[in-house]
Amino acid sequence: MLRYLTRRVLGSIPVLLVASFITFWLVRVAIDPLARYRHQRDSKRVLAEQRVKLGLDHSILQQWWDWLTHFVRGDMGTSTRTGDSVSSMIGHALWPSLQLLFWATIVSVAVAIVLGVYSAVKQYSIGDYFFTGLSYVGIAMPDFWFALLAIALLVTGPTVWFHLDQPIFYSIGLHSEGVSGLNLDYFRHLALPVLTLTFTSVAAWSRFLRAEMLGVLNADYVRTARAKGVPRRQVVSRHAFRNALIPFLTVTALDTAFLVGGVIITEKIFSISGMGQAFLTALQAGDAPFLLSWFLVTAIAVIAFNLLVDVGYVALDPRIRLS
């Protein structure tokens, strides 16, 4: 197992290096780090000084390497927008996004597995048709529209209809002012953004698991097991479900990895200061140091989740470690 994982980690390093260089080059092309100095008095002298200070007099390869070696040591640079350390800004923005990712993934995976297995086992039943239709709605409905509907129906509506002093759920941030920790207030804030993320994910993941389950249930070895008298529950749990989980794990892990970069629309609507909000603000301000670190942190997250998928493959099917 350790040897298998080591090979995967070593194979990920070149991917990360190439991704970081392409990202660095594209950000350098798209954003001029000297833009704010071009209209100052004595701009030629100032530009020359800043070019040397920022290392822009070196080749793009040397600039990338200097930035990457500083990043590895924990120095992500200084934000051109706020003047703060990018590492601290990333840390503050990453924590709310990780909370959304954690809760949304747990709920989505659990619900998607239940609905996917049920729809496969009860194929063409009324429940299967109902959940299939509901999944089409979830896939087709934009996140921002579902979020606004949730706010209208679960926050504003009940407060007005029942003349409540406080809404049942909140739609701004992850805590009320002056409140922190894992408490009822936290979950009342968390419910709607997690519901928004879960609705779309469950719709897609449950349909995918259903398709994979049906493919396995119709396989020859499953029909043989049934013919030998193996109970249906055992066939479904040990054969169909276990084998269908391998591709299901790939889809869920990769989709979850991209959430580390922040769910821009959800965080914007619910005013959550996560990676998505931070990315939008930095992009509008042309904050190149922050954008570079944001992209690399997201790339690391994608690679890390790929490694977790590899470990999951081995756990589900030990024969994979031999490949």
C-alpha cells in the first residue's frame, strides 16, 4: 500500500509543477503588476525600481521558480490590494469554504447513495420515476435560482407568514454577530448554502450511481450469483454496490475537490467570505499575488483528492494496487 501511494505522490509532482508554471505564465500575461505605477509622477524611474523589486527583469522561468520556492516555504507574497500577507488571506478564506465542502459532501454522498441504490434496485417503480424527475430538475436548475428560492421560501416566507421575531434559517454568513462555535446558530446559517450545494450534487451523483448499479446488476457474474441462490440483499451489497462505488468515488471526489476553490455563486448569495468571494474580489482588483496562490492551492486540492481516490480504489478492490 505504501509503495502504491508513493508512486502516486511522485507522479503528481510533475503535474503540479506544470500546472503552477502555466498558471503563473497566464496570470503574468493577463495582469500587469506595474499597472498602478504607470500614471505616477516620474513613472519611468518608479517603473524601473519596481521592475527590479518584483523580479520582472528576470525571465518568466526564473520568476516562476522564485515564486514557487517562496510558496513552498510558506511565503505567498503580499497582496497588492490590501498589503496583507497572502498566506493569511488564503487561510481566512479557506476555512469557510472547507466548512461548506465538508458538510455538503457528507450530506450529498449519503443522500445520493440512498437514492441511487433505491432507484437501481426498484427500477421503473413509482419512486424511481419520481427521483429521476426530481434529479432532472436539480441538474437543470441553476444554483443561484435555487438559492434565491430557498431564501424566499425558507427565510422570508415563514417569517412573514407566521409573524416570527426571527427567521427559522439565516441567509447571511455562517454565524450571527458575536456568535461562534458549533451551535444551533451555526447550523441555522449553514442549512441553506449546504442545501443549495447538495441539491445539484445529489441530482447528478444519484443518477450516476443508479446507472453504474444497473450496469453491474446486469453483469454475468451477478446473474450467476443469483442463479446459485445468493440472497438478493447480499448480491446488491457485496457485488453490485461495491463495484459501482469505484467510478462513483471518482466523480464525487473530483467534484468535491473543485469546491475547495470556493463556490463563487453560493458564497456570493449567502455572503460567506470564502475562497469564491476572495477570488472574485482579487480578480476585480487585479491582485496577481493572491490569484497565483489561489490557483495553486486549488490545484493542490485537486491532486490531493485524486490521491484519496487512489487510496479508496485500493480499499474497494485490493487488486488495483498491483497495477
